[in-house]
Amino acid sequence: QQPFKISENEKTPCEKGVFFMKDMHSHLLPGVDDGAKTMEDTINMLLHAKSNGVTDKMLTPHYIYKSKYSSPKNINLKIFEDVKEEADKIGINVYLGNEIYLSDDMDVVKVLKSKKFNTLNNSRYILVEIPMHKKVNNLKSIFFEIINLGYIPILAHPERYSAYFGDFDLFLQLRSMGVLMQVNFTSLLGDYGPKANYMAKELLKRRVVSFLGSDMHELNERKYEKIKSVMFRLRFMIGKDRLKEITEDNFFYVI
């Protein structure tokens, strides 16, 4: 059989060799979590992102209640201003948020009402994560509380939670509640193992994914060099319109 071909008129910018992507999840704010350690690290990662077609980045340092990763909001804002100055020189747009850790041993309502974290670019959207390898009691109730407080939660990397592997009913139920989801794009290349690879593909096919992110912590991960390969796979998996939604359009709606 002849290989399937796409005409030039049908090709997305990605397929023409021009890559545009907006990254919803990264750890580039220096010195506040397990991501970038110094401003030099941050600058090098921004240059790496820019050179591979990333136009916008959400900086989402961990916010873990009562831990070393609960850096004060005002400190994060001050550091962010310095990062933004460097990003403007490079020509890449940056925005500030947090990746908020949800667990059984925290009062979610109390934490959210404290407003000691950064929402995504001062919007109603918040990026959240849950424990990686164990189930959370009353998970749906927790998300109900978040939504009831007026926030729009985005669940980071749902494909990576091993305790919920294969539980597509749960993710569909969360999506029907109004929980949005962000997949790490290198999961589609197997960077987090075969189970995460499978979950990422299935969640995309079931149309519960709204954003892609790098979840980049260190330059030596070299994640953005893999964008081209991911984009080609996604083009055939979900179509060019849906691809544009999750790599560009939905990010714009958030900011």
C-alpha cells in the first residue's frame, strides 16, 4: 500500500516544520522547588523551549501545604518578575501559577481560602496534582469543593497516577464535573513508562485532555527536542483541529 499523505494545504504549522506550542506545566521558577536551581538554569531552559517552538510557558512551582515547597506567594511573584524580564529578552511569554498538591491529610477548603498560592495567571484556573501511587479518599468530593469555591481545576498528568491506571470511568466522571486535564507530552513517547504511555493515548482518544505540558524540571531532560515527534503522532491520533486546541487555543482561554 502507498503511505497516506497529507497535502500542503491540509498540513498544520507543526507539519510544515514551524512549531508553536504553549506549555501549561513547568518548573522553571528558580530556587523554589525541585526544578530550576538558579536563574542561569531558567534562562537556559527558556532558550531551549524557544528554539524548539514553544511560544508561551506557564511556570508552576510545587505548592505543597506545610512543606518546604510552600514558598510564599510574594516571594514567587518577586522572582517571577526577574524571570519575565529575561524571558522578554528571549522572546517567549511566561506566566505564573502553582502546582497544588491535594492529599487526604490537608483541609482543601482551608488551603484554597488562604489564597497563599498562585492561580494560573491570576485567573480562576488552578493546576493540581494528587499522590502518584495511592488513591485519595473522596477524590470526587475534593474536586466538588474546589469547583464550589469558584476555581476551575486542571489535573496535572492524569496518565501518571498508577493507582488509577485503567480507571477511565473516573476520569470521564471528573471531566463531566468540570475538571480539566493536562497530559505531559513526553508520556506519548514512553518517557514515563508503558503504562503512562497507554493512559495518555487513551485519555486523548476519549477527549478528556485539554492541555499539553512539559513538566520540565531540568535542562538535561531535553524534552522540547521531542516536540516534533509528538506532534506528528498526535496529528494522526486526534486530528489537526483538536491538536491546535490542546497545544494553543485552550491555553489562550486560560490566560
